[in-house]
Amino acid sequence: MQDFSGVWVPLVTPFIHDSHSRRREIDFRALQALARRMADAGVAGLVACGSTGEAAALDDAEQLAVLDAVIEAVPSCPVVAGLSGSNMEAVQAQQRAIQQRAIAGLLVPPPSYIRPSQAGIVAYFHELADAATVPLILYTIPYRTGVEMQLDTIRALAEHPRISAIKDCGGDPDLTMQMIADGKLQVLAGEDRHMFSTLCMGGAGIIAASAHIRPDLFVQLYQLIRAEKLDTARRLFHRLLPLIGLLFEEANPAPVKALLASQGLLRNELRPPLQTASNGLLERLLAAQRELEKA
């Protein structure tokens, strides 16, 4: 069974603005270079086509093309594929296509907008897990899906042999502590501000969009906590925290892309209706990055 511990980076999807079609096309060269940059920094793995990757703005064929490009760029680095949707048949069809690739797992939120019952959530995940050839990572993120996954629901899903981890964006520390205490799933912090507390409580790892900027420091933070060097880890986390906060001040992944673009790693392009980060925020991001580098 795949181990999902450590630092995982949910990759942004770089775009090029085609002036003729006025469409943002995928910049595969920048995508592959970014994937290699993350792998070289020692991250445990990558997530392709998650919410940070603007998966909702990519059609199914584009998502598969992104996944193929990432796997090709970092063949020795585990890659998890995002899988989401509210049409069960369409989601299952995409799952079959994704599973033809060499992936480490599937990151799956509950279906959004339709707000299923807790029984409906269990049925949804069981359908996908029964057909899975790789482990599923549950993705609880109620502010995107419109539905919370209750503890009893998570416990029921944890009994399925193909469900092995959860990305925790629920914002409930009591639920986080209980999931870790249960020991049935690897709990991965999905809210970047909560990574330190989750890891210190015994969480297995993090899936952090902010780790795009200095992945080496996030890996170092994880290693320090695992080695129980908590004073040093705390100081490093406090160094990172101002930048982490700014990276989520506007809609993700706009701030991350703006800062990566300032480094020449991609173009500052998002697909509508997402908008690029404001100039004022970019100035503050650059200042925070300079402070991080000085510390």
C-alpha cells in the first residue's frame, strides 16, 4: 500500500495565453520543469489536477494530458491524481482512464453542489473505492463542496481496504485529533496554516500549495518534527507563516502563480473566472519572500 506521509505538493497548472484564440492553453514545458523542481527539492510526491491545479477549468482530456506530462517529467516521484465531479458515470469513466496511468493514488472530494447525505457520501466513495486499482485519499473540504464529512462517515469509509488517507481541510481541530487518534487513516494537513499542529499531533504529512515557493524548507520542517526537534521546527514554521498567510489572501492559486511568475517559472495566467493576484498583494508577497530568504 502506498505511503502518503511527508510533503506533497498540489501542482499548479501553468498556462500560456494564446492571443489568437484568446484561450489559456496548458504550458507543458513549464509544468514539467516545475514538477522536476519539486521532486529535486525532496518532496514525497506530487498531486496533479487538484483544486490548486485548476482542475475544474480543465476538461477530462486536458486533465489526462497534465497527468501524463507530470508522470513523464518525474518517473521516480509518486504522483496522485485528483478526481472530482457530481455525475457518477462521468467520474467513473475518468477514474478508469486515470487508472491506466502509473499513479500512486486518487485524491477524491465528495461531490460538490448537490450536497448529498452522509449515507450518500459513503455510497459515492464506496463506488469509487470498489473500482479502484490504487488507494483513495479522501478530501474533506466543505467550503468547496458544500457538505461536511462527519466523523462516523469517515470512520465507515476508513474500513474500506482501498481508502487509506484523508486530506483534512475541514477546519475542525477536534475532528482532526480524533481521526489521528483512531489511527485508521493517514491524516494529511490540507490547510497550510494547520500543518505544524497536525504533524505535531501525529498527522502523517501535508498537501500544501504554499510548498511551491520553498519546497526544501517544507521538507526540512517535516523532518524536524519527525525527529522531535520541535523548538527548531517551530522557529522555521514561524518564518514560513507570514508568506503562507499571504498566499491564501486571494483565491488559490492566484497568489502562488503570481510569485512563481515573478521567479520566471511560469506565466501569470489563470483560466476565468479566476483572476490574477492584485499588484498590492504581489508586492507584499515579494517582501515576505525577501524576509524569508534573509532569516
